[in-house]
Amino acid sequence: MAPRRRRKNSKAIKAVSAGVAVIQANIMTELLFNQSLPQFIMGGNQDGSLREGFKASSGVTRISLRELFQFDSYKGTVQTSLARQVSDNFKANFWAQAPMFVGVSVGNAMLKKFGAYRQMNKLSKGVGLNKMVTFS
């Protein structure tokens, strides 16, 4: 029996996969928590700026990571629980965020199909970055 050849696992960062994941995470936080990804992690103000440290968000419809895990109390109204607010945010933001989520996936597939990533890989190989970054 012939010996099996092992494929070497590349330790390079898959730039496209990482980028698509960050963009889709941002879309999901805007869909469910009414904030961008940095605002969700750090806590955001009504004007869109980040709060100092990891604090609760200001605003009823905005939910931060801290509020989600009950590190700080959710500052909703008396009638609105955290689960109810996430549900309301989903209903209010679905038709704005769903096309973007689908568009990112379709755009990624189209760039792959048209060979844009192959060209970027050739360029990174020519510059000598292929050991650190790959596009796929």
C-alpha cells in the first residue's frame, strides 16, 4: 500500500473569511441589538459614539454585550424586557439588514467565481506575503 501524503496546514490568515465574518457579525448585531459591532462590545451612546470602558448602552432600543449577560442592568422601560426588546429590534430591522446579509454572501461567491481571489493570491505571493495572508 502506498504511503499517504499529508497536506500541510497553512498557518496563513484567511483574510476574506475573516472579513466576511466581521461584516456578518456587524449586520447581526445591528439586526438584533440595534448597534454596530464595536458599539455592541463597548457600549454605545445615542449619538453613535463609543462609551468609555465596557458600560451599558444609553437608549432603550440599544443593547450592549454587558447588558446581554446581565453585567449591568438593562435600561429598558417598565413594560419592556430584554428578550422583548431583542424581538422588537428584529422586527424593526429585518428588512433593512437581511438584504445586506445575503448581499455579502452573494458578493463573496461572485468574487470567488470571477477569480478575484486568485489574482489577489498571486499578488500576495509576488510580494512575499503568501505565508501570512491568503484570500479564498
